[in-house]
Amino acid sequence: MNSGKKLVIPNFLCIGAQKTGTTALYHILKNHPEITVSKPRKETKFFYRDSEYKQGLEFYSKFFSYGTPAKAIGEFDPDYLYFDYVPERIFHTLGANIKFIVIFRHPVDRAYSQYLMSVHRSHENKEFEEAIRAEKSRLKDASLIHRNHFSYLSRGCYDEQLARYFKYFPKENFLFLKYEEEIQQNISTALSKIFSFLNISETDLDTNIKMNEASKPKSKTLMRLVQQQNPLRSILSTVIRTPETRQKLRKSLMRWNRKKIEKVPLDAALRNDLYEKYFVKNIEALERMTGMNFSSWKEKAN
């Protein structure tokens, strides 16, 4: 129960999409003197995990209450764009004036990047094409783990996801960015737009942040112990009380357990076929909704 103290809560959210550089953006923007981000972790999972959401706003506020609140207070969680019940929760919790940063990436490239991440985390053991074919049947299982790790195509239906937000928030609350042109190739352009959107000062920030590299675990057993709920994690939570220390230990174990691999490029013909089969109408709808031009996505890869 809130004792009368004003809670520190976000006035902006970067909601995705997944695999569009949100982690790099978090690490860059957390060094801006006028921005407060969630700590000790980038993603609180508050709005999409029932277990977190049920703990209430005071619990959520603790992720942002580690110092003097800055002008812009924000969280970066790419799952917020995807899960259909999240917009309503945000509206009822943070109000109608919250600002959103949304990054769009070629949906097939995004899907393949997510697939590689699922392989890295030992969730996926199928080949990419096989995993795509299995997605529909897998997602009939409503469990979060299936929707998190096997939602390769469905996460690329940006128009459907954005439409859910537009039911609660006006278009002027959103800043839309293209991953390929504004995050991957020229992040300074994206940062200038973000500074203006959040009404904060133009600041030189270190952008030499490594993106998530292709890798696989040395030990799948250790990866599962680190990533998934299990008795050992519960015991460690009672021994290591502070979330910051647990987070540092988790990251150290993941770094040690990571073996860099050569990223196998996505077959160009498959990329073209998947775009034509699954995304043409969605991207046309997205262009109408956002006023953006995604013609570069429509060009066939060689």
C-alpha cells in the first residue's frame, strides 16, 4: 500500500519490436542525464507477466526509484508490443499521456534473428523452415514460454499489434523508427528523434554498444538453469537477497556459457517467399497506419 510517497513511474515506453536493437538503445540512453531507465534489469515484464502485474504499481515503481527521477522515465520491453492484453494494462496503469517508441524491422529478418536467439537459449531444436511450419500448432499452446520463443511470424504482424494500441492511445503519442536505416546504420539519427520526442537535450552519448551476437551455449543444462524457473533458482533467491547481485551473477554465468558461432545467412529465396506469403498485406496496412515508407522491404533479396 502506498504511504503517500509519490511513485516514480514511466512517462515513456520502448515497446519493441523484439530483435530491433532495444537492448543497445537501453544501454545508450541510460547514460543520458535526463533519462531514468529501469534497473537492475532492462525488462521488468510488469505489463505482460500476471505474476508481476498483480504486485501492483508500488512494486513496479521500485525499478525506477534508485535515484533522483529524471525528466524522462522509461522502460524498454519488446514483449509489450506483442502481447494483446498489454495496451489496456498500460492505459489503466500509466494513463493516456504515456509516450511510446516503436522500432520496425523487416519481418522475415526479425523472425530469423528471433529464431537464432531461441536456438542460443536452447528453446529451439528445429531447423528454421521447420520451426516456421510448426509455429501455428505451437502457439495453440497458450503458455508464455511458447508465445515468447516460437512466435517468429506472428511478432512481425506489426499492424495488428499497433491497432491494439491505437484503441487506447492517439498516434501522436508514438515515435516510429526503422531498424535498418535508423538503428543499424545511423543510430545518431534515431537518437536525435528520440531526444526531440521526449523533449530532452541533445547529448553526445557513447553508441559503441555491441549488439547481441550469434552464439550458442556451451552447456544447455546450465542455460536452462539460468533462464528458467527451477528449485535451484528459488534457493539462490533466498541466499542472494538483492536483485542487483542476482542479475550480475546471472549475466556472468551467461557470458561464461556463451560460445560465439558464425551466423549462417538467411537464404534469399526463402526470405522473399516468406515475405510474399505472410507479410505483404500487413506491411501495406502498417504504411497506412504510420505514414512510413517500407518500400525497401519489398525489394527482393538476391
